[in-house]
Amino acid sequence: MQLGVDVLFDQRIAILRGRRVGLIANPTGVDAGLRSTVERFRAHPEVKLAALYGPEHGVRGNAQAGEYVPYYFDEHYQLPVFSLYGQTQQPAADMLTNIDAIMRSYDTQHAGKTVEREMLQAIEVMVFDLQDVGTRVYTYIATMAYAMQAAADAGIRFVVLDRPNPINGIAMEGPILEYPQHSSFIGLYPIPLRHGMTAGELARLFNAKFLSRPVELEVVPMRGWRRGDWFDATGLPWVLPSPNMPSLETATVYPGQVMLEGTNLSEARGTTKPFELFGAPWIDGYVLARELNALRLPGAQFRETWFAPTFSKFAGQRCGGCQLHVTDREIFQPVAATLAVLEVVRKLHGDKLELHAGYFDKVLGTSSVREAFERGEPHQAIVARWQPAGREFAQQRKEFLLY
């Protein structure tokens, strides 16, 4: 198959010919042969690459989750690099030692993440080339939306080089974000938690439905990708979209396990299996695995495990918990599975489990899930409640699909 960047250079380079180009990219911005989009732009005689724009984690992927990313001049690329993750903010003294609190307070804010007009003065077209992970709670699609709005306001074209939804473009799950009351940088617009769309398709949806002024948008589609394809069907190498997204297995469980960021359970940041492992120092992994496996959740198996994160929650402490193994990803329901995890942890350790209401609600895009959980409603009832809105969204999105 061909990625959007491959199609661009094979067939569509005329849209950039002779124009000063700004590029939003990170380490995932590579072609099918792992050649950097930045380097390909720099080497092409008809592309005038003028500036780079970095999302969360930076253009080089060298910043941890929630970490301040400043403006700088890249000595290798000989280009200015503008930060789209905190360029107007100053780093807190305890940024890395208190990363969980920093994330909850800063990651949801809009401030410091927009493209300022001064950043666009040197360019005539903005290009977006980032690998999304198929979950609403991922800051790259918010970065894309903000950049689209800035480009519209500045009167410049916006080009999306499309990439696969790694967890397929069919399955959708979770509540629709309630807009605008629960809109934040980790979830801007009313789409499901697992949205089943590519970045290019989301750009088309955002442009038509949500931007205050539509941008001159061009999506360069992939060739050969089918909606039912998971990333490992593409033959493409997996490049970490972010430091805590090391594999397709991580992305598969992430739509549900990201909820743990809004709790006092460790989602295993600071281990080699973030989001697949989870637990806390006060959990007995044997008992938790036994109770979870008794539920016979579709496509899921839980295995007792013990881990000590090197950073983030419970850094240096031994945590008991489980590893979530997906045994059949076609029937696995990640959001429902994590709600079941919380339900069992509440049953076993109700006096210790905490939901951080503000952040948990931003992740879910609604307060109704937390409120129902706190009332003691079973996870099946909570899941059933968001199904009608999900079916409605499936109809609404059809006109924006490309594959």
C-alpha cells in the first residue's frame, strides 16, 4: 500500500510546487521505506520547506507525555521548529517528577497549543503528517484541528497526508463527547472515544462541521488501505506514535485503558507495557485476574502481574495487577473491558479506588459515565446507554469517509 506521503511524491507534488511549506511532523512522519517526510521535502527541488511544527512529544519525539516543548532552531534540518504544545507556557520546576498532576491540569487546556499568526508568516501552505492511533484522547488530532483553524484564518491551504487508522476503520466504541461543555485538548469535538476514522477523514469532518471558518483543505489519500485493515495488515513498519505507544497491541487496548489516567490506578507508564499492564500497590494481582476472567469478556484474558514503574504513578513501588491480553481483537471491546476492570476493582477495593472527576470526565467526554459508575450501575448498562448515539454518528460520518 501507499501512504499519503508516498502518493504525494508520486502523483500530487504539484500542490506544493513553488510554495513555502510548513510541516507538522514527528518521528511517524516517514514514507513506506522509513524515509523522513522532512528529509524528502528538503531534498525535493520543487518543495520549499520553511518551518517545522511539533506536536506533543516534539518533532523528534524526545519529550515525555505532558512535557513542555519549547521553540528552537534545529541544527540538523537548519529550520525553525515551532512548538504546538506549550509554546507560550513555562515549564514547572517539578514537570517530570510530578508528571501525572501536570498532565491532568495542563493536557486538557487549550492555552499554549494554537498556531499563532506569527508562526505562519513565512509559509503559504501547511502540511500535516502524523500517525494517529484511532482514539479521541490523543492530542495529535486536536493539534490538527487547531492548525486547520489557524490556516483558515491566515488564508493558507492545509494539506493532510493520510495514514491508516491502526485499529481499523470500522469498529467504533464509547460515548460521543458532549460538546462544548466537555471539549478540551484531549477531546475537542463530538466523536466517539474509538472513532474508526483516519486523520484525513477527521479533517474533512472537522472542516465541514466544527471550524468557525473552513480552511482550503486537501487530503492526499492512501492507496491500498481498506477500512477493515489493522496496522499489521499494511506491511508498514510500526514507528512509535508517542513514547508510551510502543506497539499495535498498546493501541488496541488504549481506547479503554486511557481511562485509567483519570484514576489512581497505574496505567503502567514507566514500564515496557504501558496500558497493557495496570494495577496499584494495594491490589493482589492473583485475585484481580481471577475475578476479571470470571466475567468472560469478549476477546480478553487477564493475567496476574507485578510491576514497578520507573516514573509516573507509584514510581519505584511494586504494584499488583494484571496484563490485559487481547485474544480476539475483532470481538474485543476495549472501552467496555476497562469499565469492567474498574467495576471489579471497586468491588474488591472500593475504599481505595479514586476517580479524578475533572480529568476522567474529559477523557470520556461526558460526566454521565462517572456518575453512573458512582451510582453502582453495572458496566453493561453504561455501555448500552451510549449505543444509540454511536449508531447515529456512524451515519453522520459516512459522507466524510475516503475508503
